Amino acid sequence: MKTLTLRTTIAPDGTIDLRIPSDLPPGDAEVVVVVQPLANARSSPPFLSDEGVWAGKVPDIDIEADLKEMNQLWEKSMELPE
């Protein structure tokens, strides 16, 4: 087994074209590909945004409003009766 780490650029259509040097003998081989965006590469990402992936599949929530409501309910439950 041989592990290679290569850098490439993902094309606008999302494809990856790799030419990988190998000193392995001709014949069948298993190839495992792990794609990891570079941390400093912040130009247009080749991956769909979370909004694009989840659009229409999860409820639209306002987490800040929900947290505020939960805190108000908690504070109200902690009030002492007069």
C-alpha cells in the first residue's frame, strides 16, 4: 500500500482531474480518495453551502428567539410566589 498526498484545484463543474504517479506494478488496485478543502482557500468553495443542501428539508427556526423564550420560561419558573 502506498499513501500519497496531493494538491489539486477543483474545476468549476465540481470535477477533480488527477494524474497520480505510481511505481506499483500493472494490475488491479484499490484507490481511496479523501477530499478536504484547504483552510486558507476561501474563494468560491466547490461544495454546496449548508443552506443549499438543507433548503426545504428542515424547519426555518430562529435560534436566538427560541433561546430567549426558553430563558424567560426558566426565569418565570424560578420566581417566588408573592
